[in-house]
Amino acid sequence: MKAIIAVPATLALVYRAYSHNSLTPLGILAAALTATAHAVHPWNLPFVLLCVFFLAGTRVTKIKADVKTSLTLNSQGSTGGEGPRTHVQVLANSLMASILSLLHAYQLHMRRDVVVAHREIPDGSFCYKWGGDILVIGIIANYAVVCADTFSSELGILSRTSPRLITSFTLRKVPPGTNGGVTLWGLIAGLLGSMIIVATALVFLPLCNEETKGRIGGGESWTLEQKATLAWGLSLWGVLGSLLDSFLGGWFQRSVKDVRSGKIVEGEGGIRVLTSSKDTDAQSGEGFEGKLTTDAKAKVLHGEGDNAVEKNPILSKSGSAGSSTKDPYDPKDKHRASHFGDSKPTRVSESGLDLLDNNDVNFLMAFTMSVGAMALAGWYWEVPLDNILKA
């Protein structure tokens, strides 16, 4: 991409992110580096896809933001909703595309050297032909899936119907914002996001045409059927990426629900949300989180074990939390202490295993779908994957 276009465009993106508080300071730095990696490519396509994804993603985030903030809670205690995105979130969505963009730029550079330095005819083309460079499919697929996932999450939560947990055999209803929760409106929104990226790609992709036919590094002109196949294939692939994100989130990312309000608690910047220690104890059976709390207090109070922990008046009457088997809420126990339910956990696990956070899930989905799109395109076009970087 020409520097006279790339530099002002990158500065404009940085200024917009700063003025609209869309990104944290480190997020702005990561976005600027990502934009630079995309601008290195000779084509405008990668940089334009990055810009369209950023602008479209931040726009849908603002749609009915006041309504969305009332549907979830923030782990810091405030109302829910998206704050400024961090550098980790930026890289989770764009790192794979950055790598593929740099690889394809290198491939085009090698192809140019074959013609200029060695006076040979390259195997590939400088325009994009049917059955052309597989890396380009990976770049488009990356932004198709992450844009579909963003649209699905930001607009699907506004659905009037309750989301269904896609990893549940009964497809049980879950609160809005639950990882793995899907709605029909969310899927339609995901398709819209995917189609925006694919339509942009078809406009800015330097497709081979009648003028390039017969030239060195040229190719046959695309037919209407070929364009439609590429467009619908990548658009539907974006929706599949959004569904994969839901499956991964439903299986490997824990959704935490606030017991008092029944709302999902969201972690700042996509990080994990901790549950109450009693809920953790019930799941693990060992009270690991409680042990960490005890150890921390022991260091501060210069003691060890239970002696270092302040006494809970409720637990001290009914027995210690670790040794008592009595239920402090048992109505048959006439000697139970009076309280207001403050021994019950306030945050419980709604679904999922606590193995990945939201950023891990996003990157794993983008990586899987980008590689999968390249593999599928290679199979469909009968292009060996060992020729992926061939000039």
C-alpha cells in the first residue's frame, strides 16, 4: 500500500480510537502496529479490511449501549457493557490476519524478484485469479469470522428472545451475555457482519480481468459464478466462525452469574471472572480459593491458618466453614444463627469450564477458521498446501 495513503489513514484511525475512547493506550499502540503490518502489503485489501472491521465493530458496540449495559454486570461492580478494548483484544482479532498479510507480501515480493532479477515467468500471478494465492483466503476469512462474531455478540444480546445454550443437549435458556448462548437474531447479525467484510473484499481485491489475460503474472478473468461462489462461501464461513466461537465459549469459558440480579458478570477487557469461594469449593471440593484467601491474610497478620483469619460471626456460631457439615439455612435446625443470607455465594458458575478467557477463545476461533478456510480452498482448487508460499 502506498505510504501517502497508509500513513494518514493510520493516524486517522489512531485519533478516532483516542477521541472515542474505543481503545486503551496499549490498545492504540497495538492497533497502530497492526495497521503498519497490514500497510506493508502491496495491495490495499488487508488494510481496508482492518479499517472496515474496526469501524463497523466499534459502531455496533455503540448501538443501544444503554440497553446493553443494563443486561449484564461488570466484574468491577459497575453496570455491564464494553469499555475501551485492550491490546490483548486487538491482537486476538487481528494477529492471525497480520501474520498472513506479511507472509503474502513476502510471497508477492519473491514473485516480483523472479520476473525482474531472474527473467523468469512466475507460477503465481500479481492479480488475484480463480484458484490463486491461498493466503488471501485466510486474510479475508479472519476478518469475516471476527466481524461476524462481533456483530453476533453486540446485536444478538438485544434479541427479545432468551438465548439458548448451544452446548446444552436441551438447548436450555440462559441469561443474555452467557458464553455459548445463541439467538436467531444473533446469527442473522453475524451473517450481516460477515457479508460486509466479504463485499469489501470483492471491491478491493485486485481480481484478474480481460486486461491481465495473457500477461506475465496475469490470469483469466473471473466469471460471475466464480465471484458468487467465493462471496457466499466466505460469508457462510463467517457465520460458522461465530458458531465455533459460541461452542468454544460454552465449553471452555466459564460464564459467571450474579445470584442477586440473575445477570451475567463480564470481565474487564475479556479477562476471567472469579466466582464466590463457596461456589468454587462446591465445584472443586477442595476450597482452593478459600485457601488462597487464608494464606494472604496470614502473611498480613503474621499468623498461619485459621488463626490469621478474622472470625465470621455467622460461621463461628454454627461451626467453621471447613469443618461443619451443617446447613446454616436448614429451617429444621433450631440452633442456627440468624443472618441475611450473607453466607451464600453471590457469584456462581452458569456454564462452561474455566480453561480460557474471552480473548483466548477469540484468537483460537480466528486461527482455526483462517487455517480451515485455507485448507478448504486448497482442497477445492486442488492446490497443494506445500505450495502456499510458492512464487
